Amino acid sequence: IIHRITLAILILGAAGTATFVVTRGWRFALGFFLGACMSYLSFWRWQTVVESLGGAVRRRSMAAMVIRFAVLAAAAYGIVKYLDVTPVAVFLGLLISAAAVIVSILFELIYART
């Protein structure tokens, strides 16, 4: 299922970027693409956290989690501020992981063999 979600993230990101290049221009598409990249990296990070749950216990500090979210927020701010893209494009790109999960759920509901 994780492979399917990852593939859906890549396909939806590429399709959305291509669509926005044609309909909204390259700046909007760039913001969407960078938001989608951040969404993929966030999904990948959560995937590694979940995979590590079964292994040896490693104590993670609250500071490390806060730093991760601060880096994500700083990246989003930098994209909007310095690349002069609209925040809506970045926000739509950040929603790609959620859309990919929904696509995967629908796929399972339609094609599941019981």
C-alpha cells in the first residue's frame, strides 16, 4: 500500500504541475511542484518513523520534532517570499499526500478481492 501511495504522490504531483503550467503559468506551477516535493518529503519522513517503531527504542526529543516542523515552515515561507509564488499554490502542493492516500483508499475499495 505504501508503494501505491508513493506512486500516487508522484503521479498527482507531475499531473498537477503540468496542468498548472498550462492553466495558471509557470510560477504557480513552480509553487505547486515545490509544495508537492515538501509533501513527499514529509510523507517519506513519517514512513521512516513508522518503520522504526518495530525496532529498538530510540528516544526522540521534542526539540527535534519542533526543529523539523520549523524547517518545513521556513521552507514554505522561503518559497513564497523569495520565489514570488502564491501561497495557494504551495498549499495545494502540500495536500498531495492526502490526495494520494484518498486515491489509494478508493483503489482498495474498488479493486479489493475479498
